[in-house]
Amino acid sequence: MLFLGTEERKTWKEFARQTLKNHTAPGGDLSFVRPGLVPAFHFYIGTLLLSSEQNELGEKWINAGINGEPGGLFSNAFLASYLKRNKGQLVNNEVIFEDPAPYLHFNNTPVLADSRVKFLDFCSHGLPKFNEPLRIMDIGCGHGKVLVDLLQKLLKEGLISGIEEIFLIDPSERMLKLASENVTAAFPMARIKTSQSRIQGLTDELHGHYHIALASLSIHHMPYEIKLMTLKKLKEHIDWFILFELDGNNDSPERHTPECALSVYQLYGSVIDFVFSYDAPIELAIASIDRFLMSEAVYFFTVPREKRTDFHMLRSQWHQIFSEGLGSEFTCACDSTCYGDENIAIFTMIYGKDL
């Protein structure tokens, strides 16, 4: 992942301020921008203009940024295409996850599928043997198949002998229904509980104890301070926490900042490329972009931090929040990369109590 230095951030912000004031068109001197970041700089200026209702000029900056985009990272091109389908505006008319299909398409891309295979291996290496029937909660369970695969892997490796209770938590009614069906089919003898809610609103009502809490691409949907509060409450009810996540730097940066735009440029450009690299009907790929990934990305440019829905963090920040939230009785048992390139990483992190 690429980052900006302190002086670069100041220079980018000043250029942005002057562009908003003077309606500067693309094509001028950008020698102050690192060559490898010129497309990302166009993305920053273009999204800033678009979110400031200078749509025509913003679209020009995005289109100018297409030239020179490195292989495998085409964020300006993806956004330009999205703008054509939305009358040149940053719009978000979707309730993300209301329809599971776009998310499921993304989740089935080869990069995600291969990453989950590594995730399962890391879990089998990082977790202990449990000597009593397992009680597990899945936070933001989605369709539940990650949990099913994990439990089947633990059973196969002899790390668990049985499953007592599975607690599925997700705010989406349709996702929760899918998860319940998938988990019940795989483990008909287990007790299945469901809660249509977000974990941050549930921790005060939790009862009982769970051996494992799983969070797969889910708790980045809350900001650092809410993650921290949630972990502090959750730690009284769990022994192990398993995280499967995307590396990103868009939790603390506010909208209209260069660091937020650079993070979105790299992260969402990469995952959208995963979708288009997947052999599937183009209509399904476009739905996955417009109704899931780009819908998320647009929030970073159109709403303030406290109202957006995504807050990806760097791995160093995850370690910090686990240290603060879970406390000294929990120790890091695994921090392993499932996928990584210059722009993005997918990783597994496991924290356990009393190692």
C-alpha cells in the first residue's frame, strides 16, 4: 500500500483548494506529485470536485486520470464508467446488502476464494484444540458459508469434536435467512440462534460464553471508537477472536482528505478489478460494482465520517485496537497474509485468551 508524507498531504490539499476556487482544468504542471501517484492525484481532485457539485470538471479530472493508470489498478476508469451510468454524478441509491446477489458475486471471485482457503489453513494452525462442544458467534455472518467452511475445517483437523451452539448476527434480513439455511443444512444437530442486528447494539444484551467470535469482512463497518467499545464489552463473552479483513487506511481520515482518497483509490480499485477479472455475466459484475462496491466507495466522498458505513484499518491499527479492547489477557496467535500486492492485502488475525 502506498502512503503520502506530511508535506505531500499539505501540497495536495493546497492544490485542491485552489482548484475548487479557480475551477482548474486538468493538464497543468503536476511535477510536485510522485509519478506513481499521478493517477491517484487525479482521482482525489476529481472526486473532490464531484462531491462539491462541480460535476463536469470533476469528470474531466477522472477521465484525464485514466491515462497512465498502472496495470491492475483502474480506479479512474471504473469511476468514469460508473459516472456514465449515473448522469455524471456521485450517487448512491442502494441499501447495501439488501440484495445479497452483488455481494455474493464479489465473495466468489477467485482472489477471495483463494484467500479463504489460506484463511482456513491459518485458523487450523493458530487455534487450539477445544475439549468441549464448540459455541461460536459469527459477527456480520453474511451468507454463513465462511463459518460453515471454518467449522468443517476444524472438525476435519480434530480441533473440535462437536458443535453446541452457532450464533448468527447480521443486520440484513435476507443475509441472515441465507446464513441460517446454510448453517442448518451443514450442522442440523447444532443449536442455531440468530439476531438481526449490529454487534455494537447487541453487546449489552449478550448472555453466556462463546469459545470463538468470527468477524469476516464485517466489523470494518464501524469506526475505531465503536470497534473499541464493542471489543471491550465482547471480551467478557469470548475466548478467541478471529478476523478476516482487507487492509485499508480510511477509518480515521475524513472525507476530502488526500489520504482517504488514496486509500479508496487503492482498495476499491483493487477489489473492483477482482470482480472484472472473474468470468461471469457482465450484468452480474456491473451489479456487484454499482450496488455494492461503488456504493460503498461513494460514501467516502459524499458523507462525513460519522455517517458513512465503512472504516477499513491498517494492520497496525487492528493490533492496537485488539490490545486496547481485549486487554492484556488476550494475545496475538496469528497475523498472516491471505493475499497481497502493492495496493491491497487480505489477512487473517487471531487473538486468544490466556495463551
